Amino acid sequence: MIDLRVKTPMSCLIGLALGAWLASASAIGQVRTPPVQEVVAAPIKLTANGLDEASRKEIKFSEPIKIKLIAKDNFEFFATYYPGIHGKKTPALILLHDVLGSSEDLSELAAFLQLRYGYAVLTPDLRGHGDSTKTGDVEIDPEKITRAEFESFLLDIEACKKHLIARNDEGELNVDLLTVVAVGKSCIPTVNWSLRDWSFPALAGLRQGQDVKAIVLISPEQLFKGVRMTNSLRDGLFTGKDVAEPLRVLLAVGNGDSELLKETEAIREIVERNRKTTKEIIDGLWVLADYPTNGAALTKAESGDLQLLIGQLVFLEIFQKADLFPWQVRGKK
């Protein structure tokens, strides 16, 4: 297992404003007003291991919100949004379940990332799954999902990002600090969509993409219904060829499935090809392969430390670099 280099936690401390005493009347015979101390919010301290205990006690986290999203092809689907706490420096994550799964599969991971780190998290029921099986007369059976329906996951991911842009413009998060976590077959549209996100040029000075900074592929599969991720993986965005800094990539797989191990190894061989290597540490690539299970079960606390490692990845590789990607309004002006 490649070390995530988080043995020494680093902290990010938000400044604390000191309270001030109010002036009181000093004239003879006038009633003196007792000093009133201004109420000041406690500092929020975040390290690689999450919010410190004092911060967690002071913070009142918002409850998850059930929302309805509409994809570009007008398919309506549902998602759950977990609000973050760091305002315009809040990293955002989209968690994508596997085919035949649902957002509920990743609810434990979503809650962990919100409550332990204060990140903003969006977990959709992709079309044909969970609460998103039907729109009008269109109904999708996940057991019989077609290639076209699977390819349309790209539209669902784009709608998720559009929602995060709206949250961004309200100052709730910074969509430029985006991570996508995917399980199984959903790793395919995640890779393809991430490359697509980086292909959008600025329009009239307004950025349209290049927001994804990291992806996490859990028990990844490279081919489903004739749709592949291989061509996208060979782009410099993933391999590091001719780019200043490739996408940060975390691969996680259980050790009990030989086929998934082969899939993960094949992805690793492509992605590490042109990345810089320093003392056997590959820049921006981590491979974890010593877990007892696979799929969404890998994201449960009982299966190991993956929850924590995802939180640490976002903290070290994204949150601590937030000043490089300053918040800006992203919706249409």
C-alpha cells in the first residue's frame, strides 16, 4: 500500500477575533452600564485527521437535504446534499454508487466526510437506481440498463456539478475544490467525465470546467456495456504527460477478488506512466489493495481506514492548496 504521507498531521487554523468591551457612561450621576463582552465564534481547527474535538463540540452541522436534480436530457433524479462548514474554502465531493446500487450505499462515507472534516458532499441516485428509476413515461430497470442509459450517467454527474455551482455562488463551498469518488462500474463515467470537465474552455472569461482536482476509484472496472475508460486514462490529465500537475488519483481494491485486482493493476500501470517519481513515491497516485472486501462495503468503517484516507487526501491535496484556487462566482452573469 502506498503511504498517503499523513503520519504527521498538519493543521489549518482559522483566525479568532478577540472580544471588545463596550464603553460605559462616565458622567457624574449617570447610571453606569456594565461592560458587555462580545460573543465570538470558536476557531475551527482542521488537520489531516479531521476537526479537533473542541471544534466538533462547537459546530452545529446542518442535516442532509434531499433534492431533485434535472439532467440535460430532462431526466429527473434525486440526490442527498450534506452541507459543509468552511464557507468559500469548503471542498466538495460527489459520491457515485455502483450499478445496481444506490446513494444509500455511500451514506456512511458521506456523513463521515461531513462530520469529521466539514466537507460538502453530494450523493446522487443515478438514473435507474434508488429513487431515480422513473421520469414521466421513461422508466429504467437497473437490471436491464442499456449502453445509452449507462452513458447518460455523464449527464447526471454534470447535473450534480451544476447544483454544486449554485451552492458555490451562494458562498457555501468552492466548486474548484472538487473530488469525485466512484464505486465499481461508475468509475468508467467518472474517468470519462473528469476528462470532459477539463476539456471545457473558458467562455467570455467565464470558466466552465477544470474543477475536478482528485478522483477516488473503488474496486474499479474498465468496461461495461461496451463503454470504456481506457482512452480517457491515456490522456496527460491522468498519466502526467505534458501537464504541470496531473489529477490526483486514489485506487482502492480488496485483495480477495483476482479480477478486480487485475483491473486496478492495469489502471495503475497506465496512470503512473509519466508521473514524477521521488524515492519510489509516485506523484499524485496512491494504490490501496489490502482490504478484506470490495465495492461499497469498502467504504464502511468496519472494512478499514478508507474513509479516513479519503478525508486525508482531500485535506492534504486540496484543502491545504485552496489559496491556489480562490473562490469565484461561477454561474452565468
